[in-house]
Amino acid sequence: MGYKIAQIRLVSSHPEVYEPCDDSFALVDALLADRSNLIQHKPKLCMEVGCGSGYVITSLALLLGQESSSGVQFFATDTNPYAISVTSETLKAHGVHAELISTDIASGLEKRLAGLVDVIVVNPPYVPTPEDEVGREGITSSWAGGEDGRRVIDRILPVADLLLSEKGWLYMVTLASNFPLKICLEMRQKGYASRIVLQRSTDEESLHIIKFWRESDKQ
């Protein structure tokens, strides 16, 4: 494969920034499992929503950079300004670059990036929590998903639909309690095909990494 997760090291951290855990590792493993397709896809613009520590966007940049770094742009957003700072250090330590924006999902970027993003990766706040925990400042915002853990997911999906190019792919982490098959059916109504790239059970949760693409894009 020529790529090892061990290459990614965090050189910066903050108590209010979510550090890589089982869900982050599963998302990167899903990207690795789909690596040959990603290389052939030849994306020009990639984006992570909710970059946290920068582990995932850095992994994606390195994964693509080995074969097709020429001309590929990377963007990453997070509502937490501390996450933007930590991600910047992680990217810098590995010699890759992304444009970092402190914003909610992609607020302010819709016109600039509409229909241009070839790959979106997102490890959303998916944990079922009381509604009043959603959108709080700091690290709580990285996991609090409200009822069924879908509050933020349901806001991300239409934004992804707006930003994705005609050949765009979305990779998203979901929990079994988020009803991933229901999410796939809802995206089907928007014209997206989907498949579970990776499924992994831990002591505490059952994770599904789902890949979405427009049905008009023949893979």
C-alpha cells in the first residue's frame, strides 16, 4: 500500500480539541481501503468538515499526494478555533497544506465552492445527546448530535449536496443509532448511490463509514 497510519503524528494538542479515536481511525482506514479508486478519481478539490486535530485531512493529503498531488487543493473547516490551530500544526508537520476556515460546516463558502468539491470527508458529531448540548463551544461540539445523533448530520448532508461536483464523493462516519440505512435512503431521494465502505464495532459503538456519490457518476 505504501502508506502507513503511523506516519501521522500530532505535534500539537489542546484540551478543547478532539483527538483521533476509533472513529477517526475508521474513517482513514476507509479512505485507505478505497485508495485505488481515489487515485483514479483524480480529485482537484478535497474538503474536510470538522477537522478537529487535522488527522483525517492530513491523512487524505498524504494518501493522494503520493500519486496525484499536482493541482489538488485541500480545505478544512471547524467551528472550534482551537481545532483550526491544531490542524495547522499537524498539516505543517507533515509537509502538506490546506486552507483552514473557522466556520459552521461550510458557512460563507457555499458560493465559492458550490459544485466544485470532488471529495468531502466528515466525522460529524453523531453521539445521541440532549438537544441542548448540540453546538456548544469547545470539545462538546465535536460529538454532541442531539436526538438519534442526527441533528448535525442532517444539516451537513444538504450542504454536501450543494458543494459536491458532478463526480463528487462524500465519506461520512455514522453510528448504528444514527440509522445509517435510513440516511442512505434519504440520500437516494436526492439522487445519490451509496455503500458502506467499512463497518467496525468497538466496545462502545458500531461504526459505519458510508460513501455517497451521484447516481449519474458511473463508478
